[in-house]
Amino acid sequence: MQIQDLPYSDPGVADARSGPHLLWWLFRNQRGGQLKALLWGLLHFSAVCALPFCVGLAVEAAVQGSASGLLRTGGLLLLCGTCVAVGDTFLHRAAVTNWITAAARLQQLLARKAAHLGSALTRRVAAGEVVAVSTGDVEKIGWFVEAVSRFTAAALTVVLVCVALIVYQPALGVVVAIGLPLVALAVLPLLPRATRRADVQREKAGRATELASDTVAGLRVLRGIGGEELFLTRYRSASQEVRHAAVRSARMWSLISAIQVVVPGLLLIAVVWHGVQLAREGRVTVGELVTVYSAVMIVGYPTRHFEEIAMAFSFSRPSATRAARVLSLRRPTDTEGAGAAGAGAEGTGADGAGTGKVPGGDLHDPLTGLVAPAHRFTAVVCGDPDAAGELAARLGGHPAEPGPSVLLGGVALNDLPLDLARTAVLVQDKDPVLLSGSLRELLDVPASGSVQAEDALAAAQCDDVLDALAQASLDASDPMDTRITERGRSLSGGQRQRLALARSLVTDPEVLVLDEPTSAVDSHTEARIAEGLRGLRSGRTTVVFTSSPLLLDRADSVVFLHKGTVAATGPHRELIATDPRYRAVVTRETEDEEDGSPRAGTTDLTGRLEKADGDALLGELDRLEENRLEEIEESA
């Protein structure tokens, strides 16, 4: 795999049982690249370590006055220099390729996991940790995966040098062969402590990143309550903890680096002292002594990779553990879809199962009993906002907890492939996210093509949003090319909500589920949105979770949920007249949930209406509702 071939068409299925398993899996999937790096590393390190032998031969030839020997030695030096240059160039190329491709594979896996989990990801893992894993951690993991082949080449070269020295000069070669393993293993007792300190630093850095992410995301709220100084103090404290942990970790690694300098120096002193004694006794020649001395000096270069692999593993192990934790997450109803096998098959089954087509029909939730008829505008009223959010997620196939699957046209969403289920049902959360980019890019989403961006913006009442974007941009003549900041923070809550609604309308799914799509807009705009939504979604299945009378009055039917089950179904005006629990939720009245009787503090009008007979009650409520709608329409 080359860098220009990225991204992978299929990054594979990661072994996420643990951090080491993930590292080994990444290494195994780079066998070709790792073998290239190993071979080029052997060529480079062997050529570097062969230079002392060439120097020793040159000294011997000079002592003996052999011109042919000097010529041969010069040729060997030229050959070694060429091998050093070529090996170093291609080793660096192979190492960078392995590093980037390993990081890219892991990033693709994380992105695929995020798309697979959807909103369930941030419910299980903090957003700051996800950011840390997908940015800094993938680089450290790629570093270790790449460094393994270079370390292997360095270790093999050290073994070859020891063997060559023993053969070349046994008396000095044995000393070197005993001393080099001690040099390589001298830092081994310090590695556990260095690893622990690195883990602490990574943990504190992750917490600081999470705190910074949360603070930035809630900056507007913090300013509103005057809490920015409090959170800034917290972040300063977390940042100082990271700094202290980094200093403690750096001290340990500096000690390891010092040992990597001192111990080879002691070995060199021992070799020189012993070699001088042997030279005085005539047991070694000057050329042999120079060769062994030079070899011990040069061999320090490959032994440096022992320190690097230890550092790379210490930093990558906690990163790999975090990445494996994210990659091991599963959806509560994790399945590739029973209909996946037949997704590409031809078929005309009415239920859509096994045909690879988006099923159609009524949307039914067995857990609550909710039924949203096909091609109709259904409003859902639920007194508990959290329960409403969970039900909306379940209708889209993103349940927070395992349970019976939602049925679309009699087909279980859990039995459909994930991409097909998401094509069939689109859920807009209560707090939708706008990604940074231009407005044109925001609305450039997978869509049926039946709804144009202009129509969706008009239905969502985004005219004032376009005007605001045009005024805020000095270099964009078309509001569609105006840049939107991250999460749309430069826009108001109502503007963000309407743009998100327009994006959902452009998609034009078979079933659209909206959770409080107009909670941040005024009543006049809400009335126009209700009309635009009904008109644009005509002939499509639309489910809206809301308690707004303006939206409820325009729905084909209203489903009232009480204590997790369907309590009533019917038109809005009929339910508000006949069901006191429904009326309490919609009008925000205080109500006794046990007997349905109003508590103290209920408005006089409500008490007066409840004392009237049924016909008078219905007439009075109809009149009040009509008057209110007429006033809103006239003012609009």
C-alpha cells in the first residue's frame, strides 16, 4: 500500500480485544511494507557498521605499505558509502509510508465506527476522548507500528556485528559481545516506571482535552451565566497537571537517554583499555584495535533504536488501548441486517425485506404502541422530553438500550442493513449539529433529488438566515457560498434549528422524524414553518415530536404518550377537549396525574370550561384556538 493509494477501499475489521492486539493487527496488515523497511534497514545499518572494518583494513594496508590494499579498501569504502545513502533513503521512505498508512487505516476504522454508532458514540465515550484518539493517538500508534521493522533491522545488525567481531578478533570480540546486550538491556528496569508516567500524562492530557472541548462547546452558555472564569480556572488547573506529568515523564526519559550514553561509553573505555593491553602483548595489531574501537563507536547508532522502540511502545500502548475501546463499541442492536444477504438481489417483495429496497408502510413501535401511518403527518406529544428523545432515536434505528425493533411496513429496522435503514428513516435530533463549511456544502447531502435546496430553505423559513449570512460575508456574493462556523456558533439557536430543518427536508427520506424542530423560534415563524413542512412533505411519512399547538393543529393525527405508552390518538382539537392529561401537557397546566383533576393554581378559564357540558366545552376551545390562529396568520 502506497500513500498515493489512500484511502483504503476496505480497512478491514480490527482486532479490538486490547491495545496490544490492535497493534499486532495493524502490524500484520502491513507485512509487505514492514518487510521492505526491514530489508532497507538491514542494508543501511550493515553498511554503517561495515565502515569500521574498512577503516581497519585501510590502516593495515598503510602499515604494510600495500598500495593495492589501499585501493581495494577505498573501493569498499565507496561501496559502503553508497549502500548507506541508498539504504537510508529507502528506509526513510518505507518507514514514513508504514507510519502514514497505519495511521490512515486506523482513522478510517474510527470514522467508520463513528458513522456506525451515530449518536450512541458520544453517549458512551466523551467527545474529548474521541478527538484525542482520532488525532494524537493515531500518530503514536503509527509511530510504534513503523518503528518495529527498524528496531528489528537494528537488532539483527547488532547481532551480526558481534558475530563478525568474534570471528575477526576473538579476544576483543567476546568483550563486545558480552557488553552490547548489557547496553541494550540497561534501561529495561526503568521502562515500567517510564511507562506508568507516560500513562498518567496521557490520561491527564485526555481529561484536559475533554474539558477544553466541553468549555468551547458551551461557551455561549458560560458567558450567559458568568461562568467562563470558573471553567477557565479549571482548565488552567488541568493544564498545569498535564505540564507537571509531562515534566515527570520527561525526567525519566532523559535518565534513560543518559544511560544510553553512559553505558556505551563505559563499554568503549573497557574495550580500549583491554585492547591496549593486548596490543602491548602483541596479541592484536593496530589495525585490529582501530577496527574494534570504531565498531563499538558505530554500533551505538543502531542500539539507539532500542530506546526508541521502548519509548514508542510506552506512548502507543495507552493510545492503542483507548482506540481499541472505541473500536470495540457495539450498537445495542448490533447487526449487519438480516436483509443484507439479499441487498443486491432482485425482488419485488411488498415488505421490502431481502430486496435491497427501502421498505414502505406504517411506522410502528411495539414498545410504546405508536403507529405513524404512511404518507401522513403525525405529531407525537410526550410529557417527558428525555423519553421523547429516546423514542425518536428508536424510531430511527438508534436505540439507547436493547429492545424490540421498530417496524417499517412490517419490516424490522434492525433486520435491514444499516445504510438501508438510515435511508428509510431520518431522525433530526433536538439539538442538531451544523458542520463548518459553506451553506451550499451544508445542504449537499445524500438526497432523493425531489426537493431543491431553495424549496427546503423556504419551507424552513430561512430567508432572514440568508440575509444575515449575506451581511456577515464580505467576499461571498451568493449567500449559499457564505461560510458557517463550527457548529454554527455565529448563528442564533433558532437560525441553526431552521437550517438543520432545511437540511433534513432536502434529504427527503421516506420517513422523517423531527424532535422539537421549532422549539427555538417565535410563534409567527413557527406557524409558517408548520405550513411549509406540511406542504413540502405531502405524500411522505412525517413524525414530529412537539407540544406546540401550531404544529399539532396542522397534523393529520396526534399521538399522546403517557408513562411510556400510547394513551390517546386523534385530532389535536378533539384531544385537547376530551383528554385533561393531554391538555395539561400542551397548555403547560398543573395537573394531578392520578385523577386528572386540576390542582390549585389552575387558571380561572380552565376551571370554568371544565364545569361546562361537553358541547359547550368543545365550542369554547374551538373558538379560542381559531382566534389564536387567525391572530397569528394576520400578524404574519
